[in-house]
Amino acid sequence: MKKRIFPLLIVILVMFTMMPMTAGTVFADADTKPPVIDPAVSVDKQTVKAGETVTLSATVTDDKAVDGVYFY
């Protein structure tokens, strides 16, 4: 019995080392086109005080889905 286990373990080890590291991995298409941003940004308030919230809005389109827009 012990003589059969060692060759079986070697065969299993060889099978795993021959498998590519990316086996079972799915790669998405690269997003190579930048989004189109409308330069007209709207602001809900013209004058604000410290601590108030300001809402900025912009139109952004892309050939892929737009998950979100961040203003800096």
C-alpha cells in the first residue's frame, strides 16, 4: 500500500504544476477609452458657509458603465 501512495502523490503534484496559474480566472475587457465629461458643471448654491453641503452635478458618459463621479 505504501509503495502505491508515493507514485500517486507524484502524479498529482505533476498535474498541479502543469496547470497555469490563471486557471479559472476570467479577465474583463480593458477600458481603453476615457469618459466624456461635459465641461458645464452645475452648483446648487452660489454662496455657502463653513459646514454647509454643496451639490455639484455633471454629465459624464462612457462606452462602459459609469460607476461614479468624483470632484476634487
